[in-house]
Amino acid sequence: MYTAPVDATLGEAEWRPFVEAHPFGHLVAAGRGRDVPVVVPTQFVLEGDTVWLHLVRANPVFAALAENSRVLLSVAADWAFIPSAWKVVGAEDPALGIPTTYYGAVQLVGTATVHDERSTPGSVAAILRRQLLAFQPGLAVADPGTAHPQKLSAIVGISIAVESVAAKFKYGGNVDEAHRRAVVDHLVQRSGPGDAAAAAHVLRRMAADGGPA
């Protein structure tokens, strides 16, 4: 992922909350000697330096993992298209504005370990408990290890030991404050999907740069 210096992450204090707020991404397993990697959309939980998830046993990703346990988990969200006319201020010609897309993206790279209830009883159930606790806190739910033991054999768990992180937050860092604020005003007015989140990222990163939010 190419990342211009102005779009580089401010660090873990920025990328981790972003990933935790968007716990759905694409797991990419290259395998060995394949024309294309296996790409799996999946819900996940990030705890410390470990990602936890589960998939149906029939998923082709497990064949790729058997070939090569190195994987990438990609998360992209809070995107908004910025029309060309929004990129100008004052007497500038709207026709000369350059359109773009604002977005955040984080890629976690690590080594995957497969957890199979058949070989290690309780391992998949433990992953399901982690996910239920993360996504349904405070909601009473039957324990997956005791309520649905016959169904556990149909799914397989995966943990990923995260070894490196690449993060990009493309929110107008290449232009001055006046132009960024003009875009924020348009995002607030349009109020479409992703617009409020994108505007918040622009203001947050401006504040981090030392300017007023």
C-alpha cells in the first residue's frame, strides 16, 4: 500500500481505535504458487497483538494456509468521495479542482494458526466466546461449547499473531487548512454514508498537526 508522508498514520493510538471500530475486513492468504490469493471477508476481534476469527470448515482459505501461514488482514473504511468543486476556496475556479476520495486503511500482517475443535477440543469454542463478548457484551447467550457442540465441528478458528502494521489516513493532508475546512463543510452538508466519519478524521488530524479543530 503506497502511503504519502502526509497520509501516514500518527501511530498505534490512531490505527488501533480505527481497527477496533471497524472489526470487519478481508483476510488475504497467498498460499504457494497460486495465480491469485484467497480473499475472505470476515468479522474479527483484535486483542493486543492477536486477531481472532472463525470460518466455515469448507472455506478455501484453509488450503492456502496449509501452504503458507503468512497472511494479511485488510481493513478500509470511513471513505467519502470528494467532488472536484469541493477542492477550491474563494475565487478559485471550481472547474480546476481535483477530485479525490478520503479513506482510512489498515493492513495487519502476521502468521496464522488454525484452531480445530476436532484436534483440540474447546479451542474454537474459546474463540467464539471472545467474539460474543466483544460484539454482544452484556447480552445473555448460550455458551457455544455446551449449547451447540455438534455444530462446532463445522467451523474452524484462526488466530493471527500480528507482526507488522501498515496504516494510511488520506484526509486532505496535502492541502492547507482553508481547503480542508471547505471540504469538511461540504461533507457536513451532504451528510451521506461515510461523510460524518470522514469529516471527523479531517478535523482530528488537523488538530494533531497543531491547528485548531
